[in-house]
Amino acid sequence: MPVTIADVARLAGVSTATVSRVLTGIGRARPDTHERVVAAAAELDYRPSGIARSLKLRTTQTLGLIVTDIENPFFPELVRAVENAAREAGFALLLCNAADDPEREVSSLDLLIERRVDGVIIAASSLPADHAAWLGSITVPVVLVNCAGSDAPRPAIRSDNVRGGEIAAEHLLSLGHRRVAILTAPPRNWDAVDRAGGARSTLLSAGIAADAIVVERGPAEVAGGEAAMAVVLERDPDVTGIIAYNDQMAIGALRAIRASGRRVPADVSVVGFDDVQLAAYVAPPLTTIVQATAEMGRWAVERLRELLAAGRAGRAAEPASAQLVASPEHVVLPVRLVIRDSSGPAPGRNP
């Protein structure tokens, strides 16, 4: 027969209410009473009911995480960062994959709320306007990660995607490249718009003619990058520098360049974005823009903890999530370039 709270109370010589207060951390007990209860629970190997504890404390110690596409190598790294931070804070994590489907993203959020998670992190490359407005009505704290350009009334953290595009363009310009192609994702990916815009404006400011900058869209995956690169090479065979929306598209570009008989970086240089783990191991290793993925994950968890603590402390009459509607915190993290072997001097220019 399972050990009950009444068994612990009898052994410790206290009431069940005292046992509950000691084991949940609610209220205070005299030091000797606290020690007797803890000792009795340990002796009986008592495990408090998670459901009962959740009902009493009005918390499940569980966070939800929704990611755009778990197959994208960027998101598993973010998941690991969020889970590590959550575990350190004593939270379990429920993961939902939106499969790059905004409607599935909404249904995942509904599911997590039904499961009574304490807070939700949404890591999405896009957030439709109607969904952003809908988020304003949710009573569970929500934090957004990597949602570029989001105006949703929620705390959000993302990378400086515009600056990332600028840095990639500056790198190729410094190597003498004057015919550059930008491989970008569909416009619904807001960060793609920012990255491509930053790269293009930098190239134009450096005196590169608009007709010397080729922009080709494709799905944000290896196959999409390969197909887009093949189109670029057919349209402008003299292109020597490539800026890709992410590392997956950059890896696809490497395949298409090799298939055309060209060499990387001797004939064409390639720059990616994200610095996923695979980027350092492809051939040649990929020059790319590094995002502070782990920092984004830790920030999101810490922000949720602050909201939950504020709600429990009763610092506002509204739910903790509602405290942010008027002035949510939006953080933009800097990015940096890591140079590897996929980029080099433009053909005909000495190293």
C-alpha cells in the first residue's frame, strides 16, 4: 500500500496540515518540527502527489516550448538551452513541433494551456498578425524567441538579423567580391526579410550595382538552398559570393556549386547564418553568422520565472501574463561572424 501523508504525520507526531506545509514550503514550522517531518518522509520514502501539489500550489512546475520546425538544426540547439535552464530552475518541459504551420502552432498553444503549463515559450520564424493579437488575450505567460519583427504584446528576444546580413556582406566585400547573390526564405519568415535587407543595403552602399545583386527565394532547408543556388548560377554564372538565409540553405548551395563544376571558395564563396553544429563539419567548413542561441533560451526561461514569481507575490491584480501587455520587454542580441574555409578572396584577387 502506498505511503500517505497521514503515515508521515503519525510518524512525525504532527498534523497532516503541518506535513503539507513543510513539504510544499508554504508557511513556517519550528526547526525541530521541520526536521521531524523531513526525517519521517525520508524514512517512509514518501513521494508527494504531483497532482495534489499542483492543485494546492496552483502550479505544475511545467513549461511549454513550441518550435517552428524541429528538423531545422537551429531549433534542437535552442531546445537544449531551454531545457537546461528549465531543469536548473526545477521545471519540466513539454515540447511541441509546429512543423512550419501557423495553425498547428495555435493548436499546440491551446494544448499546452489545457495541460495547465505554467508558461509557454514560442520559438517561431514568423507570427501572423492575427496570432499576435490573439496572444494578447492568453492568460498564461508567454515569451517569444527568434520572432523577428514581432509586435505581439509579450516579452521577446531575438538576434540582430539586419546587422547579421550587413556583417555577411561586409565580409564578402572585404574579400573583393562584387557579384553577390542572396539566397533567402519566403517573406513570411520575418528574419529572412531583415537578413536579406541588411545584406542588400550594405552592398548597395559599397557601390555594388543593383543588377549585380541577385536575390533568389526558396524553402529554408538544404534542398531549397540547392535549388535556389542552381537558379542563381544559371541566371548569373559570374556570381562569386553567396549570402544564405541560414546554414541549411548554405549547405545546399555548396552542393549546387560543386555540381556545377565550381570550387568553394576558389570560384564561389558562401556565408551562412546560425552556426549550427553541422556548419563546422561540412566540406568545406562553413563561414557563418553566430547567434547567441543558449543565451536566448536562458533569457526566455528566466523571464517566465520572473512573471510567475510576480503573479504568486500578488504584485498585480491581473494575471502575471497581463502585466506585460502595456510595455513588453523586447531584447535584440548582437551576432558575430565566424570565418571558416567556405569564404575566400574573389577570383583574380590575391589573398
